[in-house]
Amino acid sequence: MTNPQLSSVLSAIDTINSEDPNTTLVDGSPQPKELLYGQYMTACVNQYWPQANELLQIAVRSQHIKRWHLLRTEFDAGKAGYLKWRIEQGKFHAQLTKNLMLENGYSEEDAETTAKILRKEKLKSNPDTQTLEDVACLVFLQHYFDEFSAKHTEEKIVRILQLTWRKMSDQAHEIALKLTLPDHLAALVGKALA
């Protein structure tokens, strides 16, 4: 039995993400990119962390809420610009989600707790923040790794995989190693972990 408050917030997140001008083809049909991403995130947390509390469920669904609002091109090129863009995205997602929660009857405390998860505060020490990171990494491997790997050098892919692996918990490592990846992607994971 889902809490009606939770349902209304998830629905509000989906409504915003359904406006994404960027699309992803699914079975030949264009889908709003961040709406699809939110659905992948929720499916992953439901499968591997079925006991996730509702604040974490909200954070998982809104991890990329209205991500198209802050363009990467509005920030400097290079790693420093990328990191600044990521931090600003986290703050934006957190504030927008917090506002939606308050509008749907959540307390200031619950809304701020969710915002902290989305800002990735206390990554290794807050289990909910860590789970959000784990879910994001697993969704990347399952749904976005193939497309990403086609655009970059093997050296860069291996480095990104190693960085991703360091951010994940032991539980997420176990899940990742059981994923059925195409041979060429499994080989890249093998190189990264060697």
C-alpha cells in the first residue's frame, strides 16, 4: 500500500520530467530522457533495495529532475567545469524536489533530509546517500554504459569505471558483478577491475 503523499510526489516528478525536450528511443518510440531515467532508477531500487524508505524512493526518482535546465555548455570546459556543473545540478535537483515535497504535505525535516541525499552529503556514512549513488551506478551500467562506451576511448572508459567502482558499496559491487552485460562491456569491466 503506497502512501498517497509519496504517490503524489512521484507523479509530480514524472510530470516535470515528461517535459524533457531530450528523448531516448525505446522500441523505436521516443521517450523523454529524464522520465525514462527516473523509471529506471525506481525499478533498480525496488529490485535490489525493496526496503528503501520513502525519502530515499523520492530521491532516487528525482536524481535527474529537470536536468536539462542547467546545460553543461553553460559551464567551463574540462574537469573543473564538469564538477561545478554536477554540484550545481545536485543543488538544483535537491531544491526542486524539496519544494515538491513541501507542496505535497511533507515536513520541512523530511524534505530537507531528501535534499541532503540528492546533494550526496555524507556519501560513505549516510546509507541512503550511498544507496542513491549505488542505484545511479547500476542504472548507468545496465542502461547507459553501451552508448557511453561507443563514444570514448578504452582508456577513458576504464578510468571512468574505476572511479565509478570506488563510489559503490560492497553490496552494489556484488550486484554489478552479477549483471548480464554484453561481452564487449563485460571485458571492459574486467579490465577496469584487474
